[in-house]
Amino acid sequence: MIGFHMLRNRKGQARYYRVDVAYNLFGEYSVLREWGMRGRPGRAGARHVTWFANLREACLATERLERRARRRGYNTLIQ
């Protein structure tokens, strides 16, 4: 699995953003995005899955998402 985890702590709000690339049983690649507030039990964040025909397209999409998250103030936790 390829991906990254990012955190943003602004105005006392710890937020997370996670992106993972995975290969599925149908020969496709998926980009899974999750985001929300950290430390809020019972309040799940949001999820979004996008499907791609090949790994290159999935990785390019992941790179675009990472650049966008950085512009919004997120810092990489795990690469």
C-alpha cells in the first residue's frame, strides 16, 4: 500500500487527512481518502474512494491530493 498521513493543528483543532493507494481483486487501483477531527470519539470523519485503471494514474492523483493538502496547512506524519 502506498500513501501518506497528514496532520493540521490550527486554532486548537487537530485534523487528520489520510490517503492510501491499494490494488483490489478486480485488477484496479483505488485511492482511499479519509479526513476529520482527531480525538473526537463517536464522530467519524469522511471517506471517499476513487478507482483507477493503472498504478500511474492512481499515484499521480495521490501526488495532487498531497500538494493540495499541504497548501491547506497539513504536515506529513508518515510517508
